[in-house]
Amino acid sequence: MKLEYRGIIKSVETLPKTDLPENAVKFKEPETLAAVNKAALFYMVPLAAFICLCVYLGVKFGGKTNPLDTPLYPGAILALLSVLPHELLHAVCFGKDAVVGLYFAPKELMAFVFCSKPISKARFIFLSLCPNLVLGWLPFMLWLILPDLGKTGSNLLIFSVYSILMGAGDFMNAVNAIRQMPKGSYQQLSGMHSYWFMP
């Protein structure tokens, strides 16, 4: 995998356009980066509710330190610093022969990668969820199952929660793939949109 830093994007119209197969079908998805953020809220709310429930149960019945009783900024800072590793995990999932562009969209508080390499439905779903699993759900599960770690545990929790919620748009991509892509189909990016096609 070759990663290329392509800087700050001011318009999605500048994203590379790909030669797509004739039978390619555009995903039903948001048309702008701002709309992606709004749509991601639909996934963020139930995720946050589930996490709050788990934290409440962990504090009430699992003997965990209440994270609100400790400074939360170290975990939050670590989560912000994990933006680049998050995108690198996406990039690696495209495979060893892929050329992947890294973009930042400060106005939308967003970073993302772009690669025009076609990938299978299963790989696209895994690619979408991988950073959330590694940086979000894994540390969250460690917080749940390990003995109480006090302030360290609270910051691990905050890091994991931020990492999960920052990836709400990735959950949207995975759900779109599950709902819209037929079995055996492939996904490919062109501009800001995903397309699926049968090989």
C-alpha cells in the first residue's frame, strides 16, 4: 500500500474521478461532506446510548471508577491524535498494491482516505469498521472486562468512546454496503461516492 498525502480539500469536485464499469450503481448516500456528518448523527445517537448504558452498568455493578470523577482530557487528546492511525488502518485494508490518498476537510472536522481500487463487499465492510474495532471497541471491551484501573481506566474509556463516535460515518458506510451491495459485488470510489458492480 502506498499512502499519498493530498492535503486539505476545499471541494469534493476535486476528488479523482474513476473509470467505472458500465454496470456500476451509485450508492444511495449523502451528496456532500456536510451531509455525511449530519447522516452520521443517526448512527452516533444509538452508539452513544449503548455506551452510556454499558458505562453505567460497569460503574454501578462492576466496581469501575466513575469516569466523571477523573480528568477526561488525556483520553480525549489521545483520541484526537488517533485520527491519522484511524485513516492508516482504512488505507492498509485496501491491500498491498493500492495507492491511497489522504485528505483533510477542516471545515467538516473530517479526515478521509481515497482509493479507486475495486474491492469486494466483505473487504469494504471490514475496511469501514476496522479502525473502530481496533481503536474503539477493543479498548472499550478491555475497560469492561479488566479489573478497575482508576484514572488510567477512565482515560482508556474516554479514548475508546471518542474513537467509536468519531467513526460513526464508517458505520454508515458498512450499513450501506450490507443493505445495497448484492452478494459477490465489488465496491469502487469515484469522486466522493461509492459505487457497486458485479464483476
